[in-house]
Amino acid sequence: MHFVPHFPITAIWPGAPYPRGATWDGEGVNFALFSEHAERVELCLFDPVSLDEVQRIHVREQTDLVWHCYLPEARPGLLYGYRVYGPYDPNRGHRFNPHKLLLDPYAHDIVGAIRWSDAHFGYRVGHPNEDLSLDRRDNAHGMPKCRVADPAFSWGDDRAPKVPWHEMVIYELHVRGFTLNHPEVPQPLRGTYAGLASAPVIEHLKRLGVTSVELMPTHAFVDDRHLIDGGRRNYWGYNSIGYFAPDPRYSASGSPTKEFKTMVKTLHSAGIEVILDVVYNHTAEGNHLGPTLCFKGIDNAAYYRLIHDAPRFYMDYTGCGNTLNLQHPRVLQMIMDSLRYWVLEMHVDGFRFDLAAALARELHAVDRLGAFFDILHQDPVLSQVKLIAEPWDLGEGGYQVGNFPLGWAEWNDRYRDTMRAYWKGDDGLIGEFARRLTGSSDLYSHNGRRPYASVNFITAHDGFTLHDLVSYNDKHNEANGEDNRDGHNKNLSWNHGAEGPTADPAITALRARQKRNLLATLLLSQGVPMLMAGDEMGRSQQGNNNAYCQDNEISWVDWRLSDADRDLLAFVSRLIHLRRAHPVFHRRSFFQGREIRGTGIKDIHWLKPDGSEMSDHEWTHDYARSLGVFLSGEALDEVDNRGRPIRDDNFIVLFNAHHERLDFKLPILCDGCVWHCVLDTHHHAGLHADGSYRGGDAYPLEGRTLALLRRQDLHVPEDAP
């Protein structure tokens, strides 16, 4: 039950400039707001039932550019916002407008959704002078409100799973879309944090074998006006407005902060990490013609990067109209405070940074040794959690794959593109394929990083689903209302003979095999594999490769599984458990390609179809689409946490992206070696183990097929996958 105050509040004390935001200390609430250029700040209080503004408090105290006061009569549940006074002079970078109610950048709880109208813009929409004009309409009736949060929560014995990087299997999902159609999740919980913590979902994640869920944006965000006007929504949520508040639309209880904490605690109890996809590169306020909701009205010139000689306009490295100004110490502090809050108060285990190159820009160029990284690396809290970069932005020089510093992992789009192209049958890729399969040492070893710096993926939220990747040659984004102009045009996809759904059994079978090929390659590669939710069950978006605005059946996971879907799910689960059981597939160091400890056995060598080892010049053969790789578990040269040598089975993986069958001669590596087939993607569901083979025997490797063979050794339990 939330506090219903007695208005007017009469006791107003000076308070303190820190901590920022609205902080309940057990006796009252301290309010603190940074604004460097403001001339006056008013704290606005609202009736929790009618949502009418009932009181304005002149915040008189200012310390180090922070405006602050303390209300001893206030309690958790109080609704509030700010009005900030100062010059409205866009040509000088200032956009103060006290007619606009503003959200607290540090609000821990935001209630309600924006109701769009022209009143949310600081200028008169349609005026000949555009944003140089001033709009005097009050927007409070259509604005979300900040709510003072009660931090009390019983974490009990909650502990971070602390999954080692090299053992991670990431599962990217959307909180709403993942459970909205789940028949076993109670109806009131579907599409919410509570739904994600429900028993059927936990059971699915554990059965699948993933170690870490990566949640698409859960920071409070805004649905763009043009999408609402067109009957759509910003489903993905890459439009943040509150960096300390979990989005309320994902709350079943009306208490999003407590519900989020309960979700994290439940996932942790199942041994599953929680990683947040965070958007600190831009906000929902857009460019000079965007709305005034928070930062723009609090201190536009401080919070945003403005064009130096034309500060009316914004530097846009993100394609979203603006870029947050990490050059300003208070803005940088806000981001660091936000990150620490989610770790210390919400117990999350790490972050994936959207368009992370934008955070590294000092003046204009990307600087991977910039202040953002320096502060993260020295921070005793943040330096200990998982940090994953989307290593590019849309500005000049923004593509930075391989250039992030120690301590960071990166989404590796070169892995994605290579694996898609190889299995599609493109020429001249076996060298690139081998580099990506073995952890991309060419990208990550130069500064001392390990194979797990590479987050490998075939698909992600941005692009085709796995099913659509093998079912469509072209994107089909007509439902987005942009005449199919949006989304990537280069998808490296292949429909295998028919565009979209088909009843042709040959095409259907080939598509199913290609999905198995891509998934098996992903899960047998060095690095950290990332699986997109639903790919393990054949989820389709009907050919839409940019479903950011589709909060409907296009985007939601369909839990009504066909027999083929169940087969695929079983295949993926088996692969994940096999990967996790065998250290040779998740090494902590790169392969050396040489004999280890005088064993006479190299840790890896590459095989031609005749069973001999690849020579240097053969990597450049354009026509080659088939190769094999021997992975030695005996030559791991790694130790466990107690310093004991790690040993594993030896494996051979065979790849054939050609359409014709190939008799692949197995190498003679030892006397009497017997190789057991663990999986062959040509067989139905890939689950059939096709006999035993000795060195020198020919393995019948069908066209467009991957096969995995294992030599069983005594040091691995007989019941290992």
C-alpha cells in the first residue's frame, strides 16, 4: 500500500545534494537534482488517486550545481516531478520550459505511461520558427510521474551465480514477448517480470541448459509518438527515459522495483544470471524537434552532446536524434550511479551496452581508453560484473569490433556473417570460418583477451529469427509502415527454394537441417554462444527482420510446438549440455596449434576430406566448402580452480556446406582409436548416433551436414552427454 500524504506539506528542510534522486531514509525523503544552468527549480507533488498536481515546492538550496530539499513528512509512494526554469534559447543550447513537467533522471520508480499531445514539446509544433518558438501549455496531465520508492526488500541468501565467462551460454529474450503466450504461466503474470520468474519458465531455461538470460531493455522507456499515431509501439524498448527505474509496463503487481528484484532472486536460485541490455548512448527525447520529458528540460546543454558551433542541434552518433554527453562529469556520474544501482540494489550480474562505441567517443573519434572505460575498470563493483559491448555506433569510425579493452566481451558480427555465409554455400570462406570457430584470436588476442571475449551469435533481436533466416531471401517488413525500407538488406539468408512457408517436404527438411547446422556450429565454437529466445523452437517473425514496433504475434514467442519444434528443442538442449560437459568446447585460452607438454599431440589440427592435415595454401581455395577439425581434450593445457589439470575427450568435427555427399576419411591419430558418432545433422532431429569408425575409415558426410565424433576416454564419466 502506498503512502497518501496530507497536503499541503509544510515542513521543508534544506536537505543534501547527495544522493541524487528521491531518497527515503526512514524518516523523510531527500530530493536532489543536478542542473548546471537552471535559474529556479520547483518540486511538484501529485495526488496519488486523481493524479492532479496539488503542490509546488520552491527548491531553494543549491550545492555544487545540485538543487536539493528534504521533506520530513514525505514517505515512499509519494508522486512527484520537476519544473525547471532558465533561458529558452536553443541557439545557445538551452531549452528550459517550466510549463513542462519533467521526470527525475534518478527516479527509482516511474508510474503511468505518456499520453501524447503537442503539449509535450517545448516549442509550438507547426510554428514557422519550429523549435525556436516557446510552447506555454502544461503537459502534466499526460506525463508519467515519479514515485518515491521504498528500498526495503528481503534478499535472504541471494547469491550471484558467478558463472565463469568461458562456461556461459547466453539466452537473449524480451520480458513481455517471452511469456505473453505461454499457456502454463498464469494469465495475470504473462508478459511480466513475475511471469519470467514463474515455474514453467524456470523449468524451460534449466532444461534448455542456458546459464545467463540477457533481457532486452527494461529501463523505463517511451513509445515514440509516430508509432502510437500509427497504431504501433516501441516494442523493443531502445528508447530509454529512466535509467534507475524498471519499466512499469512489465509489472503484474504495480510495484515494478520489488517485482524485478523477486525475478532476479528467483533466477539466481535456479543458478541463472541476469544481464541487462542498457541504452546509455541516447534517450527518448530525440533531436531538436523531439519532446521535452526529462534531460532536455533539466539542462539540455549539460546532458546532451551539441554541435559546437550550432548548439541548437545535436551530435547524433546513434541514429536516434541525440547522444548523451559523457564528457560532462555529472552525466558520466549518472551512468555510473545507474550501473552501480542495478548491481548493488537490483543484484543483476552484468550489462550489454547498446551502441557502446558511442560511449567511447571523447571529442569525435572513438577512444577505447576514454574516461568511461577508465572509471569502469577502477570501480570495485562494476569491474567485477559481466560487461558486453555492441562494439559499433552509426558515426564515423564507429565500427570497433575487436578494439574494446581488457575486461570486455563483444558481440561478434563477423562470426554471425561468416557462419551464415558458409552454410549458405558461399565460396572462399573456410579460412574465415576456421578463425571464427576457434574464438577469433585475430580480433581478440592482441591485447591479452581470451576466446570468451567473443560473444558468438547467428541471430539476435535485430534481424531475422533462425527460422526466417533459412526461409526467406528478402525481408518482409511491410507491417512496420515504412514501405519495407527499414531493416537490413544484407541478411545472408536463403529460402532454399521457396519464399516463406511451404508444404514442400524436401525444402522443409533442408531448412530443418540448416537450422541444426547453424545451431551446432554456434554451440561447438570457442567463445560465448548467444541464443535468441524462440530459435530453439522454430519461432518465426513472418520474414520481418526489424520487428522493433511489433508488440503482437509477430514478435511474441509461440509456445504451441509442432513435432518438428519439439525435435529442435531437444536437439538444442542436448547440444548445450554437451558443450557444458566438455571443456574442449569452451576453452579459456586460444588454441596453439602445436604439441602440448611433449605429448606428441597437437591441441588442434585441421583436416582435408582425404584425412590429411590442411596446408597453408589450401586455406585460400575458393571452391572449398568442406573441412574437419580435430580437438584434443588430452592437450587442453588448462587447470581447474584447484590447479588440477583438465582433461577431456578428443573430438572430430566435420563440416560439409556443399550440396553433395562426401566420404570424409578419418585421420589415423593413434593405434586402435575408435570414433563414436555423437550427432549428425543429416539425421532426423540430429539425434541419431550413426555407428563407430576407426582411423582410415570413410565417414559418409552428407551434403549440407555437420557431424561430431568422439573418442571415449576414461577420464570422462560414462554418463556425460
